[in-house]
Amino acid sequence: MSEDTKPQEDPAVAAELNGVPEDLLDLDKASDSLDDALSHLRSDLDAAKQEILYAKAETQNVRRRLEKDVADARTYAATGFARDILSVSDNLSRALDAIGADLREDDKAKSFIAGIEATAREIEKVFGLHGISRIAAVGLPLDPNQHQAMLEVPSADAEPGTVLQELQAGYMIKDRLLRPAMVAVSKKPD
């Protein structure tokens, strides 16, 4: 081709393309660059989606923990009071155990004793309403989760580790230990 047949560049187009980098003028290079940018944006989007999923999961876990904490607070709110009132129950039981047969037959003491017994029954009823239950002990194997061995007693009749005597009653509140039962446990005779 001769210079006469060479197409003339439009001066306006040449001026417009003058400041554009050459690699962008190459359509293949521009296409690759756009694909790289698009790929980078997609990976950023995927990472952002993943972070949102983790944040949602964490929020849901926090909400569940809070709901459980609130439920536990409601369920076990009376724990401190229950521990304190156990000593009252113990004293009533000791008072009833200390009453001899002769006083039980005395007409003047009968109504007094009946009142103490009624009070003890009422405490047990209230304990039951609030999920407080007495731990079984005598005749059972020692359970360190519920019993506290205070002494060992030699016994040929019972298996070693069997609770022979309850020194102080133990209690549970729902499924939690409120107070262990203090017990005497059998051991092999010497």
C-alpha cells in the first residue's frame, strides 16, 4: 500500500486515544485485565458471603447461650435461698427425732408435736414444688457426685462402699446438686 492509499486517522480519535495506555488499546489485554478484575471481585464477594455466614452463626450461638442462661436463671434462682432453708428443715427433723415416746403420749405435747410435724411436711411440699428433692443414700453404693463420706464403719454385713447411715440429708435442685448427703460408709472389718 502506498501512503496515498493509507487510511487517514481522524484527528479527533487520535487525540482521544493519545492519553490511553497502549495495553488498554489492545482488546485482548483489556479483556484479560477485566477478567482478572472480575475474578478478584468474585473472590472478594465469596469471602464477604462467608464472613456474613460466620457472623450469623455466631449471633445465633450467642442468642442460644443467652436463652439457656435465662432459662437456667429462672430454674435455679432459688438455689441460694434453698441452701439457707435446708438448715431450718434439718433443725425441724432433729427436733422431731429428739421427741421421746413418753412425750408423744402426753396429751399436752401432742398438739405441739403435731404442729412441728405439719411444718416439716409443709417444707417438704414446698421443696417438691420448686424441684428440690432429697437424695437417697442408706443402702446404696457411695456416689461421690451425691454423697460425702464422713466416716468409714467396719461391717461384715454390707459390701465395702455401701452407705450405712445418713448423718445429714442431701438435696438436689432439679438436676443439680444442692447439698451432698453426709454419710457413713461400710468398709471391710479389720
